[in-house]
Amino acid sequence: MLVGVGIGPNLSYAGSIANLLWRRVMIEDGAAVSWREFSRIGIVTTPPAIVVAVALLSFALGVRG
């Protein structure tokens, strides 16, 4: 469940209210990242992060498979 909670916010702005609030602050400061750029980075970085997180959790829990 802990790994799954991080998927939505990392793949899209709309995945988390915090992302939307930060986007508004960044727009006001002139440093906003486009939806396309955010999604591109999320699509590239989230799957490897999930694989690493699941591997570490399975190692920590002693799951063999």
C-alpha cells in the first residue's frame, strides 16, 4: 500500500492536491513546470522507483520468490 500511494502523485499533477497547490505557488513565482514535462519525468522515474521499492520491501520482509 505504501508503494501504491506514491504512484498517482508522481505520474500526474492531478494525482495529488499537494501537486496542484505547489503548481499554483510555482506559477506565482514564475517557475512552473508544464503538465507535459511533469508527466514525462514522472513516467520515466516512477516505474524504476516502484521496482526498487518493491524489491527493498520484499528483501526487508524476507519474501522469496
